[in-house]
Amino acid sequence: MMGSAIPWLLLGATSHGGENGKMTQVTSIQRLSTVGGLAPATGCDADHVGATADVPYDADYFFYRTRTKHQENNIRCGG
């Protein structure tokens, strides 16, 4: 159903918080298979300035890294 969930998304990493963390080799993160997450259809007007709304959603996230010449196969964790 078009427009019923937040869009799928692919983001490239622009920086890392440290040199040896678990995310150091991550080059991209992809959000797929989204369900929900759209902003409410009403309430975005002058009477609701500064209001917030919690909007739950489900998605699958994939983390990508560049293969190095020493790797035989990429390893997929989590299923």
C-alpha cells in the first residue's frame, strides 16, 4: 500500500565516533520493510506549534561495510 509507512532509506556513513568501535567499518545503513511511522494527518497547524507526537514503526535495518581483500565471504548476522 503506497504511502502507508515511512519510506525505505539508504544512508552513507559520514563519520564514526571512534577508531575501534563496532560501527567503525560500517559504510552504509539501509532501512527496509517499513510499517507505520507516518506523521499524523491532522494537528500540524498554528494551534499545535511545538507539539510532539510519538509515532511507532517497524523496520528492518541492514548495515554494510566494504569487503577487504582478506575476507573470503561476507558474514550476515541476525538471521
